[in-house]
Amino acid sequence: MKSLLIVLGNQLFDKSNHPQEISDIFMCEDFDLCTYEKHHKKKISFFLTSMREYRDEMSDSGYKLHYKDFNNGFESSFISKLQETITIIEPNKIFIYEIEDKEFESTLLGFLENQTIEFEVLQSPMFIHDRSYFKNYQEGKRTLLLENFYRKTRKELNILMEEGKPLGGQWNYDELNRKKIPKGLEIPSNKKYSSSHLSTINDFIDKNFTDHPGDTSEDFWVPFNRKEALEYLDKFLK
């Protein structure tokens, strides 16, 4: 039996979040998602390179990857390439994570609802609370302020709290964030990150996204894969 997980470019989650029954993963470098706005070339490069790094990681973890790169009908729709994959592998069940792009979520859900295959929407691990929590929170409120929701969450989960009060005596330090960097303060240099996929992707972007702003680069100050991202986070916290 095969179970197919659809993974989008902003859903490169740790495999521990995937249901154990997942055998196959579908990913797609999608023209429409790259061009619905004239994204900076470096942003497109970052997304596509990170997707390929994740593809490699999941393949090494034992999943069967069905990866549609820009050499495979790049301008064909995401849905048409997904349909092709479903027809070939004939999965018994399809999984997707909650999608934050509402228009694309509607398109994909509409497609899946017209299939004869069972599908399940998984809670996104991108957020502390699930959608039902926020739905219940906002009921009856005429106005919604992020600050109120932020404080409620910190209290409930005891995040940076001390005896029921915010650690340090204040809920936020926005005023300090708006101040200029003090003169003479030495700013640490950032480590540069790269990927074996980066040159190929940059060449494609330079040739096919000429009307998009910015330039590509072989050096990034943010990592492309989970291992280096966790190391980056650990260094930041220290």
C-alpha cells in the first residue's frame, strides 16, 4: 500500500511530523508560485535550493520522492503534475499539511475532493496553536490585537514568565528594537552557506527570471538544510 504526502516549498518539516504510513512524497518546483509576484531572484533561489536539499534528505530517509523540477514541464500547473503522479503511483491515501496560502489551499483541496482517493489534512507544525484554538479565541471579539493573543499564549504555556509576570518586567521591548545600533558596537560576521544545487538553480533563474528584481548569489547568510539551520539557531541562542 502507498500513502502519498504532498509537500510545498514552505513545508520542509522534520520527518518526525510525517505519519508513519507515508511511503511516497510529491514535491514540485512550480512556475506559478515563483511568478505570482515578481519575487527577488535570491528568494526564488533560496526556496528552490532548500526544496532540493529537503528532497535529498527525505530520499536518504527512505521515502520514494516524486520531484518535479524546472526541467519537467516547469510552466505546467502544479495540479496537472500532481494528477500525473497520482495516476502513476495509485496511492491508497493522500496527506497534505494545512496550507497558509488560502487561494492555493482552496485550489488543492478542490482537486482532492474530486478524487476517489481518501485524503487527510495534517495540522501544520509551523504554529504553537492549531486553527481551532484561534477560531475559539476570536469568537465574540469585535477587535483582535496580536499583543493580547501573544500575552495569553505566554501565560498559558509559561514562556518567558516568572511567577505569573513577564521575565524582565516587560511584555515586549519594541522601543529598544527601534533604536539605532550603538556606535562602536562590533557586529558579528555571518557564516556563509551554500549548496551543491545552488549554481544550477542560479543559472536557471538568471536566464528565465530576467524581469525579476535583484541578483542571484553563491553565498547566503541563511542555511538551506535542517541540520545547518538547527546549528544556526543554536549559535544564535548562545
